[in-house]
Amino acid sequence: MSIWIGRILSAVVVILLLADAAINLFAPGVIRAEMEATGFPVNLAPALGIIIAVCAVLYAVPKTAFLGAILVTGFLGGAICTHFRLGEFFTPPQIICLFLGFAAWGGLYLRDPRLRQLMPLNMV
């Protein structure tokens, strides 16, 4: 049962990341205001979209999922730091990134027995 919960959680993470990548790649005008507010020129949106898509694909493939989780976490951490730099604390983008990072690792933990062996969580 936990494997299926992990797969579903991981699928949600991948879908959200690919949706974000698609917006960056194909409709950067939609996020122009947000990018400019954070200090990123909108012409970097396609590059960010490619990075997000690569991270999502690496996370989705079982053999590279661990690397993908590390890269996803790094990307989301950068997004959180960008908002901290602007003086924003506990804003919706930060909370979403935080929960997405937890979901990525939680999904991987539940679907990969090797990670559970590496980091056993004994609930007493």
C-alpha cells in the first residue's frame, strides 16, 4: 500500500513540475510579472523550463529518482531563497515549494525500499 501512495505522491510532484516547465517554455508571458518581481528577466524562462523538466524526468525514472529528488530539492530551495532575499516570509510560493520538496522525498521514500533501508523511520 505504501508503494502506491509513494507512486501517487511522486506522480503529483512530476505533474506539477512538468506543468511549471511547460509554462516557462511555452507561455513565459503568463509569468512575466512574477519573474520580474523576483529579479529574473523573462528571457530566462525557457532555460528555467528546461531545468525543471530535466529535474522532473530524472525524478520520474526509477533508476535516476534519487538524483532527481536531490535536483528538485535544490531547485525548490533556490526558489524559496529567492523569496527570502526579497523579504518575503511564508508566502504561498514558499509554502508550495516546501510542500513540494517534502512530497518529492516522501513519495520517493514510500516507493523505494533502498531509501527506507538507508533511512529507517521507526515510529514508536
